[in-house]
Amino acid sequence: MFRPRELPNITKDIVINNDIYVVAGILYLNSAEHQFKHEKGAWYIKVDDGSFVEIGQGAMPGFILEERIDATGFDDFFEEIEE
């Protein structure tokens, strides 16, 4: 299983898939329930009014991947965790 890194290494705009991508230096993670972004050293979650709010110092998005995606940049954004 893989989760987002607390401080992902964002160096360029990149698309891993439709749900994981970097645009203008901002990493976006989309799940069926939530949209997260990492910007300026912090994680944010999209709320009902469409804005993003910071999820708190040291807080991590609830975004887990069962398997590694074989794509350039994946390891810059995700780390493996024990089940």
C-alpha cells in the first residue's frame, strides 16, 4: 500500500493518471470522496463551497493506493506503508 509523502518532491508539472497530477507546481490527488492538493509545504482538502482548506500541520490526506503505479514521478509523491 502507498500513501502520499508528507513533503512530496514536486519539481515539474506531470500527469501520473487522471487522479494524480501536478499543474503549476501544485500536486492534486483525487478520490471518489475527496480532492486534495499539496502546495507551499502543506496539504489541503476541497470543501463543499469549492475552496481548499489546510488540513493541519503534519496532517496527511486520506488517500491510499493498493498498488504502485509504474509512472515517472510516482516515488517522488508516494511512500510504501505496511498493511
